[in-house]
Amino acid sequence: MKKLFLSAVVAMAWLTAATQTTPVYLDESRPVEERIDDALSRMTLDEKIAVIHAQSKFSSPGVRRLGFRDFWTDDGPHGVRPDVLWDEWEQAGQTNDSCVAFPALTCLAATWNPALARLYGVSLGEEARYRGKDMILGPGVNILRTPLCGRNFEYMGEDPFLASRMVVPYVQGLQSQGVAACVKHYALNNDEDFRHQVNVIVGDRALHEIYLPAFRAAIVEGGAWGIMGAYNLYQNQHNCHNATLLNKILKGDWQFDGVVVSDWGGCHDTYEAVHNGLDMEFGTWTDGLTMGATNAYDMYHLANAYKQGIKEGKYTTKELDEKVRRVLRLFFRTTMNRQRPLGFLCSESHYEAARQIATEGIVLLRNERVGGRKGAPVLPLRLSTMKRLLVVGENAIKMMTVGGGSSSLKVQREVLPLDALQQLCASQGVQCDYARGYVGDTVQSYNGVTVGRSLYDLRTAQELISEAVEKARGADCVIVFGGLNKSSYQDCEGTDRKNYGLPYGQDALVEALAKANPRLVFVNISGNPVAMPWLQRVPAVVQGWFIGSEAGHALADVLTGRANPSGKLPFTWWQSLGDVPAHRLGAYPGTWRADEKIIDEEYKEGLYVGYRGVDHFGVKPLFAFGHGLSYTTFRLGKATANRPRLHQGDSLTFSIDVTNTGSQAGAEVVQLYVSHLKPALPRPKKELKAFRKVELQPGETRRVSLTIGTDALSYYDDRQQQWTAEPGSYQALIGTASDRLAAVVNFTLEAYK
């Protein structure tokens, strides 16, 4: 007993001594800021410089001496990119770095369902954790200003409010798994051609009302731990070290406490990087951007050049310590967080999440009756009444998870549309035939990832069309899978589209098929709207996006009615490029300066982007923002407000009955826009300020409530450099698309007493 007592005393003494000698930065009971201060005080100059720049393509060093491990980033935002070699872009050749591909963010935005954005973030975070990633480079929330932008498919559409409501739960879901979000590309990165040279000239109102709200929401509401600077310039300063965007707005006005990460090679100047808010520099080759010496990370602007400047007295350590403090805070949130989950990879729950998001995001754009009033709509396909279905088009057999730039993935599986439809048809005893129709991109691999089946086809365009037409004549229905792909000059990082029309001669194919068979469906696979000169001759059109691993299943479910479409467009679908405000005003792609090193691109359209421009310029879109059909029908009742007057700082709730008047279950998105009747400054005719997706059974009625505060009435007063909610008369316009707003409620914002 005495020996046991002595052993216990010795053990207690040892534990007490161990506790007393535990460094503050390792003591998880201490506040994080105290731990940061302690760790910072222990670091050498070399260690401080090391943690603020890359050591490989996707990692930065920790502080080995103090127990901080290396920090690993990876591309997203639609899946975890395959691992590459330490200092090369080629794959590392691993066998355990596949992933589930989730739908591109245009599809997520088209769900108009914030709960799915949270599911998306959690699922992606679980995959990233299993793969040992500490930061995912996404989500992207740049505004769709022009449909030619090659990277629009990575973003969340044209409306700042919709993007804001979708990005917050995405960020929260991702970071709930201990994986940092790195929201990108901050800011004004709205086209890809010459993205390193474009200097954006934009008014303060458009900047704050259109291009910054989604970033602000991700930071202020979502609590994002990282943000990525954009390649382009604003006010003649590169955005990865931009005094106004980073110091004044991000870290000043929004009180951002995370890290600013450069886009790869987006840092151009040591002095500006030191003083203008950049915290971590990433890139490739000698100068972070262009070809040069390998393993040259010490040659970066925030590496040896910065350290030498400190030693020579050019810089103090004040800015360095602030950068390191932010990096350490990121470490404590991620690599030093012992409570974060382990994650898991390619699970069935992730495939289910991908399929659900894809299905809810698919948009039924058009579904007309064939054979007059007594005829039935083409969709959904009734396989039980069919003998032969014809599928046409390269996009039915092409993997869309491969290519497109940094979003390219190595998936465990990708179900292609033709395979899914053939499987369904076989189960119903229906023959599902295929014709190529057109040949587009026959590249067999990207960044070491192969595309599966061979896409080579040496037949002429006329031969391909003739085969498709011949097969179409005897089919019960023809489905064309066309649109864009993720090749250069289409939906792809680094290049913009050259024109608004469909590539590879698809218009001629569709026109020929429309003459051969009236029961024609066009499924557009893209992240952008496209011209459809044949629209009136094609009874059914579906927007299919780039929807990842479960693409085939989700599209087959919607086309056959196993799922009722409920997606809504997150952007305006223009009839022609000349209708787009930026192009209408000659405000794209900008003008080269005399020295031909910078392009000045003035956003002449100001606030009037997307549907705001539709109202302002009086053009008629092909499909309106918020548009999307269903296989059932809905009726909205009369809208009411809980009070006629709103006081500053209060909220106002609008209610409206929604009834499913059709014969099957479905979901509708109730949208609320606000109109300021007599503003002191010019304002858009209406702006989206609330929405709610509601699922209803046949015959079911549900009362939907939409609440707004005075912030929904505010605009950015560039004269006073502040947000203002101006007293006066307003209208709430409620409906199911920006051009279908039948319910109107008048209300007043009272002045301050």
C-alpha cells in the first residue's frame, strides 16, 4: 500500500512538472491568441519567412522545431484535385488520390437551396481531410458579368444576393471538418483572357453592390479562414497586394482575421506584398508564374528578397509578424486542431450528396406539347410506351470532370449520360441507340488523367449529321447532349469563349434533327448560357451543367421523371451577345494601353449586370434569371406583409400561399425582389432580396414566409462612402422568376425619429 501511495505521489509530481513546462502555444486550455503570441515569440527570422511562402506546388512549411507540421492546400472547389509531383504539375502517380466529383458551382447555385450548399461543403471537407489537405482553394464567387468568361462554371451566377446565401453554408460546412476555405478570386476576376494584365475600372457603387457582397458574406457570416487574391488589377494595383481591397476593405472594414493567399504566381512586387495585405505567396517556377528554375521557392517575393530587405533595414518586422500571426492562427484552426474529424473518401454518402445536388440543380428550360393542344409535353420520357430512344452528341460520352484548368479531377467514377440511359432503357425493354452527331474535343488526357473511352472519329460533319438524322427518323424520341466542354476557349480556366454560339457545328445538327423528328430534347452541358437560334423548333430544352460523378444518373432521373426538376437559373440566358450589358456598351474586353502591358477594362454598365440590365435596357432574354420549369404546376396566392411600415433596424415579413396544383410532388422557389420607387440615386428596377425553396405534394398548400431587414433596402452611397437605407416607398415583388412576379406588396421605410 505504501509503495502504491509513493508511486501515485511520484506520478502526480511528474504530471505537475510536465504541466508547468508545457509551452503556452501547445496548451490547448489557453486562448488561441495567447498561444499565437507564444509561438511567434519563439520563432526565428528564417522560420517566420518560411511559413509565408510555398515550399512546393501546393504546400508551405510549418515550423518543425516547434511541432507545427507542413500546411497542404489543394484545388477545388468541386472535388479534391489529384496529387501532383513536388515541383511539377504532372500527377504524382498515386493510386489513392481519386475523389468524388461534386457538381460545378453554377449547378449548386441553380438549386437555390442553402441546405445543399452546407451538405456540399461538409462532403468536400470529409474528402479533403482523408486526403490530408488543410485548405481547399475555393469556393469561387466571382460574378457572371459576361457569358464569355471561361471560368463562370466555377462561380455562383450573376446575382450577389443568391451567391451570398449559397456561399455561407458552403464555407461553414467545409470548415466544420477542420479544412480551411479559401474563397476566390478576390476580386473583379470576371474574364480569363489576359487575366494577369486586366486593370478593372469600376465605380464604387458597382464594386460594393455587385462584386463584393458574396466575398463579404463568406468572411463576415461564413467566417472563412482564407481568401485568394485575383490575378487582375484594380486601381492599377495587382489584387494579390492591393491596398484598397486587402487593407482597407477586407482587413479594415470586414475585420478579416484569416490569411490572404496569392493566386499561383499572382504576386509581382515585394514592397507591395509586404505592405498591402498579402500573407502567403504561392506559385510556380522562379518568379511564381513563368518558366524558370525549379524548386525556386526561396526566390519568391516574400522569401529571400523580403528577408534581405529586413536585414538591410528596408522593412521592419512589424508587417512580417502580422503575416505570421495570421498564418499561425490558420495552423491552430487546422493542422494544430486535434479535434478535427479524420474524414473519409469516395463514400456512398458522398455519391448520394453529389447526385442530390446535381438533380436539384438541373433546370428544365422549355417543355412544349407536341401535336397541338391535345398532345403531351416531350418530357418526362415515358419509357413504358417507347420502343426506341436515340441519344445523339459527343457530350453524352465525354467525361466532364477532366480538363478545364485547376478544377480538373481524377474521379473514382463518372457515370456518363449514355451509359445511364442505356441502363434504364434496358430495364424497361427499350432499345437505346447512339449517334455521335458531331466531333469536338478528342484529347484523351489532361494533366495525366485519361478520359476513358476513345473520342476519335474521322468522319466528316455531314456524315455524322446524316447518320444521326437517319437514326432519328425511326426513334420515339431523340435526346441531343450538346453544349460546351472544358477545352480551351470554352468553359475553361485561362481563356474566354470566342463567341456566344455553340461550337463544332451543333446548330446544323439540331436543325437537321428537328426536321427529322418532332420529339426532340436538347440537353445543354455547360456552365454558361449559349445562343439557341433553333429554340422555337425544339420542344424541350434542359440545362445540364457540369455535374460530376453522378452526372448520368441525375440527368437520366430528370429526363425520365424519376426526379421532378426544380432548378432555377442563377443567371440571365441572353438571346444574343449584343443584349449583354457589358457587350452592348463595348465594355469588354477592354483597351490595351500604349505600352501594351495593361488592359484597361471599364465596367461601363455599372450596376446593370444580368437581370438588372434586362430591366434597365429593356431587352428580352431567352430565359430569365430565376427561370425553371417543373413536371407539376404551382399557384401562388396573394402576398401580405406583417406591417405596412418598416423602421430602421427592424425586419418585415411577407407571407404567401403556394399550392401544388399538379399531379405529382415537386418543389418551387419563391423569390422576393425589392423595388425602390423614388430613389435619390439611380438604382436597378428590382433586386433579389429573399427566396425560399418549398417542396409540396399534389394538392398541398403551404404558407411561405420571407423576411427582410433594412439592409435589403440599402445601397452604397458613393458620395458618403457608406451603405444607406433611404426612407421612402418600396415594393416587394414576389413570384417564381425575375419575369414572373405577380404578387406585389407596397410598404414604407420610415425615417429615423
